[in-house]
Amino acid sequence: MTGTLTARLSAWDGVDGLRALQDARLGRALERAARSPFYRRRLGSAIPTNREELANTPLTTKKDLRENYPYGLLAVPPHTLATYHESSGTAGVPTASYYTDSDWDDLTERWSRKWIGITGSDVLMVRTPYALMMTGHLAHAGARRCGATVVPADNRSVATPHARVLRLLHDLGVTLTWSLPTEALLWAAAAKRAGLRPDRDFPDLRALVVAGEPLSDVRRARIAHVWGVPVIEDYGSTETGGLAGQCPAGRLHLWADRLLIEVHDPRTGRTTATGHGELVVTPLCQEAMPLLRYNVEDDVEVSDEPCGCGWRLPTVRVFGRSSGGYRVGSASVTPLRLEELVFGLPVRYDVSFWRGRAERDRLVVELEVAEEHRFGACARLADAIRREWGIEPLVVGLPPGHLVPVETLTRQPEMMKPRGLVGPGESWDHAILYY
């Protein structure tokens, strides 16, 4: 599978070949955008017809999507839609997204581009929401496209607490998982509470596929060390589907055969093909909701330097939302860099869970760490923060179970459907609610 995928993602002749492929697909994408009420209103007769004209059109923003909720960007007849979604990160007026069956062919093909391969022999546990956001549905459909068995262990349902997830992983011979990176650390903690070793007692597991959070190399390495399997990162959004996937060399590659990529500098307003700034994408195969120069608003670094994996696609480093940093004194503290410092602590300290609070003149960080390592972990992290930002931190060590309660890892609640009639000793107060 790895060799087949490399051949597929190298089927064009370098940067020029990739550009030609993009241009061939861009024409159709621009024709579809011409049918969108939003773009007809915004651009009128000036809807672009090629890459050069596209570069002169305004960026599409999340604000545009909110102001055109729910169907202002719909470019197909409503009866042809297959699914409707809303972003998980939306507060207030939602950002809507919708896809046709043809869109889903593209979405699932991109999702299934995993260098480890996915086959009919795999059992994939989906541990992201089956809700209005796309993530759970996409993994489910992508895995089924490859013939894999899917275990739908939705992480927003009280029916699948961590203890039950652990049982599913162990008893069903799960080979692959799809989750937030943090979930993998929670499962490991639950396994240890149950007297199991993640790297020994789940022999069928061969990889953890993660997405949904910025992930530093050091945290990825820590999760891989704990479980003894590769941790494979994906990157995407509800509005666009998958944007990038990890190659065998550990780098994220943008799916530039299906997307036109730009990097936007919010200070100057300029965009470039590579460099550091906000990621801007024009999906080339999106039918129901074509987007022109959509600003994902993630802070990224894009490079077209060749990668040893052989995939002829640009690489990207994702730092999180461009507004994700906080001022502490004269320093700008970012979540991803602080995570790197935390997970840069020696493995023997066994630090998995932490939180930080940026105050005007001080950074407060709390760690769960066993008593015998508490002083060393706190002192080393405080020194690393001073060296990195020149600020004085308060680093506090807490007993394991303080940030992630033991009950969260071990409880197995009994579920009851709504009932009109209850018997002696049964809960009258919860008769109508599913709990």
C-alpha cells in the first residue's frame, strides 16, 4: 500500500506538473463557484476564469460563511445534497457546510490516503463526534471505502466512556483508531488504571490516526512511545474535508492535487505559494459548496522543498489558530510551543496531562506528576520557560487524578432509555431523559 500511494502522489512531473494538474481542475471549480449566490453577489460578472484572475479576488472568510448561513454558498439544487454539517469550533451563528455524493467520493479518497494502508482486514475505532461536524462521519465513510470494519465509539456519547473504549480496543482486536491526540493519552491512563500496559496488551493495534488538535513532534513521539505504534496525523476542516496527511517520513503533506494552496500574511495582505502565515485554500473538486480563497485561519508554514518520502506535494507545519497566542509580559506564549516544552520533559516523569493560564505578568502551569518526580519536573519546566520566553513562571505539580479524575477513566455508567413507568427503587427523576 505504501508504494502504491507514493506512486499515486508522485504521478506528476514536479512543481510544474502539479501546477498543470491544478489548472486543469481549477476551471471546473470556478464554473461551480459562478453558480453560488454568495459569489454571484460578491463578484458579479467578475467571477475569475483562471489562476491569475483568482489571485485578484477577495479572500473568503469564516465571517462570510456565518453571514450566509445556512445556504448562501449552495451551488447545486438542494435535493442533490447528501449531508449537511456545521463546524465544531463555531460560537453563535454557525458556519454551514454541505456535500453531494460526488463530493463524498473526493472526501473519502483524500481521507483514505494513509501511508500505513487501510484494508478489509482492519478494524477502525472512530472516537470523534458523530454529530454536526464532519469528522466522525468522514472517518466512518473513508474506512468503509477501504473495506475496513468500523467501531463507532463516538466521543460525545455517555454510552462510550473511556473504560468501555478500552474494552473495545482490547476485545475487538482494533487495528487502527481515529481520535484527538489527547484521547490516546486518556486511553493509556485508563489502561494503566486497569492494570494493562498500552504497548503490550493491545497486540492487534498497529497505528493511531489523530487529528483535530495542533500536535507537536514531541507529543506525537510520546504517544507513540506509550502505545508502541506509529501515530499518524491528519489535518482538515469541516468546510473543506482533509487538507493534509502524514507521510512515512513524519511530515504533513498538503493534498495540493485537490486544493490550490496559498499563504496569507495578515499584516501586509500579501499571499504567496509558500512561507509562514495563514492557510488559504481553494478546493478544486468541491461541488455543493465551492470556496474561492478560503482563509482557514490557521497559522502554518508551507514549503515546497522535496521530502524523502517521494510524495511530490508541498509540506505544512500547523501551529494552530493565528489568534492562539497570549501575551505574558513582553513575550507571546503559544500553546504549541508550551506543549513542546512540557512533553520535552524526561519520559520517566510520566507527564501526560497539564494546563496553563496566561496572566498579564505571569505564566501559570499545572502538571499531573507523581510525588517522586514532582520537584524535578517542575524545576526543569520552569527553567525551560525562562530560557524560551524570559518570563518568570509558576509551575505547580499536582497528584495524578487531579486534572483528569480517576472516575473519568474508570466509570462505566449504566444506560437507560426513556420510560414512562418505573418500578420500586428505580429513578423516578430520570424517567423521561436518556441517561
